[in-house]
Amino acid sequence: MYALLAAAVASVVAALVLTPICRDLAIRWGVLDRPDSKRKTHTKPVPRVGGIPIFIAYLGTFGLLMLLRFQAGIMIRNNLDLIWRIFPAAALIFAIGLIDDIYDLRPWQKLLGQVAAATMAFLSGLRLTDISGFHFGIWLTLPVTVIWLIGCTNAFNLIDGVDGLAAGVGFFATITTVIEALLRSNVPLALATLPLAGALLGFLRYNSNPATIYLGDSGSLLIGFLLGSYSIVWSGKSATALGMTAPLMVLALPLLDTVLAITRRYLRHKPVFGPDRGHIHHKLLARGFTPRRVVYVMYAISGIGACFSLLQSAFHDRYGGLIILLFCGGVCLVVRYLGYTEFEAARRIVFGGAVRKLLNAELELIALRDSLISALTADECWSILRVAYSDFGFSEVRLKLTNRIYSASSSNSLNPKAFTIRIELSETEYLNLSSNSGKEVLANSAAFADAIGTVLRAKVSQLRRTPAIAHAHELPVAHATHAQAQAASVKVAG
């Protein structure tokens, strides 16, 4: 116990001393996070190398205690195996983050370095072999471990958007791991994590609102990687098949923010690694929360997650299912409160029958496109279009092709047109699609216009060489009814 207390005190003091020194040096060397009035809302440049004092305080604590001729030093020397296994990979992650803080690496460069670090951790024996009782095969263990470590690493980087947020959430997760390790008498895990908790606590003195130094990638990536590594150790020592569930709960907030970010960017066809203002802390700020209140709310959520984690670890045999159910219900409530329009739209599509409608429209469009490709004359193309246009949301169609004008309408001439789409097929030929529904163009209507225009443009030269058969009658566009449209309305250009 004295070794743990000494490690905690040493790391806090080291962080309190080193952080202002690193801050002042960063200001002198110009390693600053400058405001841009967009995503970065701070008003003046702030140093962004907070990972340096955390890294030095964390590792320096072990070195200092090992030099002391007390019981604490002996205990640390006897339990250094876990720390030595993780250190090389953690050092690489820290170096990647520090280089990015100074020179701004590209996303793929950072990802490549993270994959290398995660692979190093795997080769050192840090392996995620099962989740919730599902055991991975030998070929799955490596990719699952790498994905988990990279996910945790970037999760803390993504939530690092408000003063004190990432460091504080990291502190809650770390101290929860310490408590679990002490409850399980896991001395190596407690010794490995407690100095990190102390370093984060000391750093928060300067990182809380208003912050005088930021974590930067060197700090946020390091915290995420270490916590991801320790969660694997935690789950490996668990006696339950749901061993990974408790670490997932304690890291729920940053991991949830990461999953939401990836999902909403995918739904909006945005780059997965691109920045935006849709993170959880941005949503709370948009609701009128002050930055300090946002941090307190997210601290509270982290604390609740920590409590669920410890409860799951302690009572998994009797109430594990109930705890997981309550936890998942809380996550759903949080997501619903944040009001992500992307997920509400996706819910309506999936559960409102829209998927079936979209699929049916896509199949009809494919069949229509194939029929047009097979058509040999302009009249055959028109016969296909006159039947299909109203099914895709249009009330009037007008086609000029091979010196002929075809037109049909399925609505009363007194109804005004809401919009018209004109598709140029050549210098003299065109396709007009109109609607008087008063609604915006539907997705399948736009797809119809785009697909048909593409096919007809490709067939123009072919159809000019094929003589068309003139129809015996013609109907003015303004007076064509839907029934008459089915008989085809054709005007032969004079």
C-alpha cells in the first residue's frame, strides 16, 4: 500500500512541476494551438504539448521510486513486467502524437503509426482473446486487438474539444481501473495505472477551464492507448465470460462519441477522418451549455459509467444481464437527448418501410434502364418512357429525339408546375420532366432523370441512323390526360 501511495504522490507532484515548464517552453518555441473561429473556439493561442509532462511524470515516477531504498522501490521492481511490455508501444504512440503536434501529420500517417504500435503491443503479449464469452481464433486475435487499441487511442483524441474534458474523462477511467485492480488484488495493474491517474490529476490543474495548456495529440493518444491496453489486462484477469463488458463501460463515453462520429460521417458521405462539429460536447454546447458545464456533465456521465463498470465486475454472476440492460438503456437516452438528425432519419428509413420502397424503386429503375438500352428506335424509347414517368413522381414528360417531339401529361393543365428538370441530350435534342406536386424532388425521381438522361445521350447517334414510324395522331401537351398518355402523344416536327 505504501508503494501505491508513493507512486500516486510522486506522479501528482511531477505533473504539477513539469506542466508549467513545458507550457512556457512551448510558448517560446511556438508550438501553439491557434484559434480559427470555426471548430476552435478559444480566443488566443494555447500550447498543445500536454502529453510531454504526462509522459515524463508517468514514467519518471517508476524511475524515481526504483532508486529509493524503500519497500516501495522493491515492490515496483518486482512488478515491472506489465509496464515494460507496454512501454515500447506507448512510447511510439507518444512520439507520433508529439510529431503531429509540431508538424501536423496526415491522417494516414498517424493511422499507420498506430497500427505499428498496436502490433508491437500484441507481440509483447497484450492480446484480446474474447469478448462476452466469444473466443477468437488465432487469426482473429491480432486484428481484434489492433482495432481495439486504435479505437481507444483515437476515442480520447476525438473528445478532446473542451478544456479539461479528455484529461478528466481519462482520470475517471484510470482511477476506476485502479479500484478494480485493488479489489482483485492485481498489484501489477494497480501499479501501472495509479501513476497515470496521478499525472492526469496534476495536469488538470493547468488544463481545466480556462486552460493554459492543451493535451495535444501527444497526450490524448497516449491516454487512450494506455487505457485500451490496461482494459485488456483487466478483462484477462476477470473470472467471468463477460470480462470485457466492464472495461467497455468505463470507456463508454469516448467510445460512444467515436462510434457516433464514424456513423454520422458515413451516413452523410463525409470523410471518416474529417473534422466536424457533431461530437457530444459540440451538441451540448449547441444546447446552450457553457464549456465548464459541458465538462461537468460529461464527468458525471463518466462517473456513472464507472459505477456501472464496477457493479458489473462485482455482481456479474447474479445481476450481470440487468446491469447491461440498464446501461444500454442509459446510452440510448443520451443519444436521443443529443438529437442526431442522421440517426432519426436512418431509423425512419429502416423501420418506416422506406427501405422496401427504395429497393423497389431501384429495381424498377434497373429494369427501365435495361429496356431503354435494348430499344432500337426513338418510338420504342418513347413507348417505354410514357408508361414509366408518372411512377417516378413526374406529371409531364416532353422528349425531342431524332427530329421528333413526344409529349404526355398525367394531370390537369390548370395545375401549375412545381419544377421542371431539363436534360440536354445533344445540341438540338432534350428531355423535360415536370411535376406539379408542390414537393421537392424525390430521391428516386432524381435517380430516374439521371439514369434515363445517361442512356438516351449514349443512344442519340444510334437512333439517328434508325428511321422511326410516325404515329397516326397527336395530342397537345396541355390537354393530354393520363389515359391518353398511355396511348402516346407524338408530334412530328415540321
